[in-house]
Amino acid sequence: MSTRPTRPLALLLTVVALGALSGCGGSGDSGSTDGTARDRPAPTHTLAGGRAPTSSPDPSASAGDGKTGRLPGLGPKTLARVPDDAHQVVVVTGEHRDSPRSTVVLHERADDGWRAGERWPAHNALRGWTDDHRLGDLRSPIGVFTLSDAGGLLPDPGTELPYHRSGGFTIDGTGFEGEPLEGSFDYVVAIDYNRETGVSPLDWTRPMGDSKGGGIWFHVDHDGPTKGCVTLSEPHMKALLRALEPESNPVVVMGDAASLAR
């Protein structure tokens, strides 16, 4: 964790301020994750995401047997949750259960196995990871989730995902370490945890209920921990957006290293 024990009051005030907002594990009182985002579209679609895939393919079949072999770092239980038809898998590996730091690698399935992309440094939630994400717990959810929708304050950088540009992605304020949050939602990919797919990431429908949190996104890094999202540098966010292809049925596999190895 990256809290400062000598400044408990400052941390508490930051948590209270962020807790009054929404997303990254928030309640959806406004369309934001780590700070203040404005406007919110009305929900219009039926449930399609936010649940673990129902198929349980053979792990070795899902992982491939080519030069790159299995998806690295994933154990049999985790591999079994990766759908057969997923040809792009973004693996987010936390340093440890209580760490806000992680790495992100995009893997793409080829005829001879999985091809790994670059390793990108990332932030996750302030208190690390959890198998049972709850509103305000300041942990990122562990699991396998589809990636269906994108958006941001800035114009589409060239993604094939549905891209929802909106002023609702405006954000201000400061993060847990006093860092400015402005620009964090310039580019966003919604992680389909407790959300409907086929709608803007700003849509605040919560199929599993508000107590399970939501608004878990990939978004631009602000040099500090999040409430539940995973953040990448702006160049890496743009690269991720340009790489993801709906026809490849992309998913994210996310959690601390020990949990992913189960």
C-alpha cells in the first residue's frame, strides 16, 4: 500500500471525499470512478456482462501449446474461466494482495499459441485486490471479465470497440496521494464487472446491486492508487484501445499474482 501512516487525517479526508462520489467501486451517484465526472446516460440495455463466463473449457486447450505456451502466471482455476472464444486476453497482475501496483500484458491467440505484448506498469486499487468486491472497500475485483465498451473525454483514438465520447468523462480533484486527477478519463475501457454491456461506461446500471460496487475501468494513470480501476499511461491506454478487437472477444484476467496462479 502507498498510504502514509504519518498523515492519517489527510488520507481519511481523501477517502471520505472520494467515497462521496462513485465508480471504481462506487455507488453511481454520479458518473465517475476516482473523482467527479458529469452527466449520466439512462440505462437502456439488458444484462450481458458483469458475470464470470459460464463456459469451463479445458485449461490446456484454452492456453495453447505453441512457442508461447500457456498464458503465463495463470493457474488451472483461472484458466478455466477464460472463454474458448477469447482471442485477446489482457492479464493484469498485482504485485501482491495488498499492493496498488501491477503490470498489464495483452496476449493474443495465434495458430501456434499465445503471443505476449509489452509489459506495462499500472496502478490498481489503494488496498489491493479482493475476491468479493464491495462498495467502498478500495480493492480491485479479482476475476475474468469481458471488455465491451470504451469512451472518454477526448476523440476516439482509433479503437474498434464502441466508443462513447462525452463531457461526462470530465474529472477534477486530487487522488489518494494528492496527485491531480484531471485527464484521467480522457480514455476509458469499461471492465464488465457489475455492469451492462453495449452502453456507455458512464451508464450506472448495477445488475448485482449497488453494494457490489461498479464503474471498474481501465483509464489514464494519474500517478497514484485508484478506488478499484486499473490505470495505464496515456500512450499505453491509446495502444490498448487500438489493439482491442470486438471480434476477438477480449477479456481481462485481473488479480494479484498469487490469486491468478490458483
